[in-house]
Amino acid sequence: MKKKNLLVAILFLSSVIITGVTGCKKDKGCKEWEQTPIEPQTLLNTRWGCVGFVNVKSCIIKKCGNSIVFYEDGILSGNTCNVLDGNYKIDFITGNININIIATTKMLCPPEMNADIFLETLKKIQSFSLQGNVLKLYYDNNKNYLLFKKQ
């Protein structure tokens, strides 16, 4: 009987340890485990080049030739054919982000850069995801995103 109780205890502890290590992503009632915090150093102080505007539903990508840098102190800067400055608030656990564009120069940009659309879209960003060298900034209730690659 003692061996049986010991075996049950070992199996129970093993399952607790395995669940703790792997999380419970398949358990829909455990949302907090689905959100893995992003390490700030992987996002910050890096120039991100915009590859394009992605429409998730149609899988259409509209080209974009702009870039952005998020600095540790909540300041951001970017380049279209113009220079932009602003600030941001970010939650590395939930993936929520709020971008505020404070100033930008106003030169006429080539149409293929989509500079005006880029600036307007940055103001609508609600959340982000980061995997390796790919950053996605989501807008329109996560229906669309700006796609960036680390430069």
C-alpha cells in the first residue's frame, strides 16, 4: 500500500512539474499561461524596417519603405523620407502598445513609401508580437498589421 501511495505521489508531482515547465497552452481556461512575456532587449534599441502593411483577411501586402526604433526610455524615432519622433507605452506581458507621434518633418515622399499611411497607421497600433527578427504591430482590432524585420 505504501509503494502504491508513493507511486501515485511521484506521478502527481511529475505531472505538476511538467505542466509548470511547458505551461498549459491547450487549456483555454488558462489565458495567463498563453501570454509569454517578451524580453524587452529583443525589441528595444533596434532599427526595424517596415516590409509592408498586411491585410490578414486577404493576405495582401502593401509595400512600405519606412523604419522605426523603440528606445528604452519610452521614446521612439522613425524614418520615412521624413523623420518622426514620438513616445510609446508598452506591456511586454500582454503585448499591448500605444504609440504617440509628437513631431514629423513634412517633405513630399515618393508614393511607394506610403509615408502618410505609415504615420496614420502607427497612431492606430494596439498590440504587437515579436518572433526572432520579425515584429508585427497590429491595428484595426488585430485584423491587420505592419510587418517589420530587424535591420
